[in-house]
Amino acid sequence: MTDWIEFERWPDCKSMERPGIVFEVTNGDQTLLTGCAVLLPLPSDWVVHPLRFRAVPQPRPRHSSPIPEPVDR
């Protein structure tokens, strides 16, 4: 993980993009994991603007359990 960067530098995220890296954006109360989008679409429940961000490893995908076989009726 890297140190937190002030959100005013968010347009610089393009130069920080790397395979397997996403960005953790926070407004102090809430956190969002996202790729670099200069015009960052924020969740509708965010009432406070983002304050800072940092590059973090992309989480590994979680796989669900297999679908059970159908029950013969």
C-alpha cells in the first residue's frame, strides 16, 4: 500500500495505474475501491466529498459455492 494522497491530486491517478492495482478513495467515513476515472462517479449515499486516496492491491475475486443439482420431482 502507498501513503494517502490528497484528493485534489486525483487527476494524477492515470500515471499511477498498474496491473493488479486499484484505488481506495475515502471521505473520512466511507471508502470506495475503484479504478482510475478522472471524473469519479461517487455512490449516491456519499454526502461528503472525497478527501484522499491511495493505491492498493486489487482484492482477489470471491467465488460462490457451486449451484446445487436440481432435485428430481
